[in-house]
Amino acid sequence: MRFGKPSDDEITAYVASGEPLRVAGAFTMSGRGGWFVDGIDGDHGNVVGISLPLMRRLLAELGVAVTTLWTLTGHRRGRR
């Protein structure tokens, strides 16, 4: 992840928003912190959360198909 160079005023305003106190690492891509990111090298999922393609491959190595998790959690067609 490549961060931009926010001004002192922008940093002060970001901290004052309270967002950095509510998120892991004091930063979230989907919130106000995203305005300060110049770019991401690699998998966006590694920044936002665990990489779903990586998780699928790791589960497959353990003999677990990701699709079996869908039915275990009640996320079948017609159910929410």
C-alpha cells in the first residue's frame, strides 16, 4: 500500500473524526482513510481483509470446498 502525503490539517481532521480509534491499524480503505491512499500493489483483499482467493486455496488444501461453507451458514438460495 502506498500512502499519499496528507497535510497536517488533513491528519488533524482525520484523527478528530474518530475513525482511526474504531478500526484496526487506525485506518480503513472504505472510510475516510481511503482518501490518503495513492495505490495498492497486489491483492486489494489483503488490505480490506483476508484475500478470498487465498482462503479458498488454503481451504482446498485441507479438503474443504468453499461452497460447503455457504450451506453451513444458511446462505442458500432463498434464505438470508
